Amino acid sequence: MLFFQNEFEYIAPKSLEQLFSLLSEEEGAVVFAGGTDLFVRIKKGILSPKLVLDLKRIEELWFFSFGEDMLVIGATNTLNELIESPIVRKLFPLIYECSFSVANYLVRNKATFIGNFCTGFPVADTLFCLLLHDAEIEVQSLKGIRKVKIKDIVENYGRVVLERGEIVTRVFVPYKGEYRGKYYRIPRKFCVTRADFGIAYMITEEEKRIVFGDTGSGLTLLDSEEGLEEYLNKKGIEEPEICLLVEKVLEEIKFQNACSEA
Ligand SMILES: Cc1cc2nc3c(=O)[nH]c(=O)nc-3n(C[C@H](O)[C@H](O)[C@H](O)COP(=O)(O)OP(=O)(O)OC[C@H]3O[C@@H](n4cnc5c(N)ncnc54)[C@H](O)[C@@H]3O)c2cc1C
């Protein structure tokens, strides 16, 4: 059972209209979906909201579809729902991998895909696949709807570019055709510098894309193996764990190149 130092009111709005009106009335209101991040922060005393608003009962946010080469993920979709989707597994393997990389089965049963990057953690797992897929975020408030490119969503550590009263309603993930790709993560407990690192790549018929991420610099999108090596040299990243992982990834990409040339 969780005990909180500060009292707060809990409301589960039934519609976006009700949600937005509550958000505009109460300055100290926050939203949550799975709650696996928010309630930990409240319990630790990092946040002390007056009102917490549950997004799960809002039917307009129960959205998951694939059509016209676009996967649309809604604010209440859990990571396990995506992992269990045959469409995601077959056509968006990196979305599958990045979702699977978060925590464990029990956490993923509650934790949402959108909640993962709304934490503002600069190397949240889902950011890697979304950047490789050129995803766009739909943001809504009383003022209307706007779109944000995934590369712009994290403003700084722990903060996303949402203004007061705004929530993320959906993510649009373009289908990239068949591709080969992989996602690797080195959690901070295994790194000397106590930072999280991740690397993902996607090789399509037309292009090669590599994303490198670390807690300090966030994610960087590169278009070649040389670009990755140059970036790591420039940053002075020499940790043995990272170098080994990069070596493995470069070997894999070399192998993929050879396969597509054969
Ligand atoms: C044991 C454990 C292990 C974990 N391991 C990992 C891990 O390996 N990798 C990782 O990245 N994270 C990890 N987490 C953190 C967290 O579980 C995930 O980031 C999860 O995906 C968050 O989703 P959620 O729906 O529970 O978010 P919530 O807790 O509901 O919300 C997180 C934040 O996003 C905001 N938010 C949520 N939805 C929206 C929305 N639609 N619009 C606007 N703001 C929104 C909330 O206000 C809050 O600030 C772990 C947590 C635990 C407890």
C-alpha cells in the first residue's frame, strides 16, 4: 500500500470536456494514466499536486488503430497492449522492442506508452523508436489541438513541452515499410558514470538511421556508422560498456549491409 505525505483529491473525468475544465480551474492539478511514475514521485515528495486527474475513464482517449500507413496510439494504451498487438509486432518491431524494454510485466500492465515519454525522462525507452519512426504527438487543451514532433517533446530533464492545461491525446507513428532494427539499453546501474544509455537502429530500403541516447544529452539521430563513431568521439564517450555495445551494433549493421547486398 502506498502512503502519501501530502493529501490530494482524485477525480476520474468521463470526458475530455470535463478534464479540460478541471485542468483550467485548478492550477495544482496533474493528470496520470498508468500512475507508475506519477505516484512514485508523489510518494517521494518530489511532487505535491492538489488534484490528480485519471485519464483512463475518458473514452475519447481509448484509441488504437492502424490504417493508411499510420499507427495511432491513444493516451490510455498500456505498454503490454502494444506488446501483445500482432500489428505492432509485425509492422513496428522497434515499437515492440522499446515497449518490452520498460520495467517488468506487472509495471507494463498499468504503464502507458504515452506516459513513458510524458515523464520527460530524456532517454525514456519509447523515445528511441518514436524518433526512428518520425512520430508526431497530438496535444490537446481547451484552446484546441496542436502537433509536436517527437524530437521536440522533451524540453529538459523531467519536463515535456506541454503548457498548463494541455495533455497528449495520441501519437501518430508512420509505417516505414519492412525494416531491420534493434534497440539496446544499458541501465545506469551497469555504467560507471551512473547515466542511462541506449542505442537503436533502423535500416529500410531507402535509409539507415541510428539513435544514440544518454541521460545528459538526450537523443541524437545519426545517418551512418561513421556518424555514430564521430559523435561518440566528439562527446568523449569511452566507457567500456558503451564501447562494447557500439562495437556489437556496428557489427550487426555491417552484417545487415552484407545481407541486403547479397
Ligand atoms: C519498478 C519500475 C520500473 C520502471 N522501469 C522503467 C524503465 O525501464 N524505463 C522507463 O522509461 N521507465 C521506467 N519506469 C517509469 C514508468 O513506469 C514508465 O515511464 C511508464 O511508462 C510511465 O507510464 P504511466 O502511464 O504509468 O505514467 P504516469 O505515471 O501515469 O504519468 C507519468 C507522467 O506523465 C504525465 N502524463 C501521463 N500521461 C499523460 C498524457 N496523456 N498527457 C500529458 N501528460 C501525461 C503524468 O502527469 C506524469 O507526469 C519504471 C517505473 C517503475 C515503478
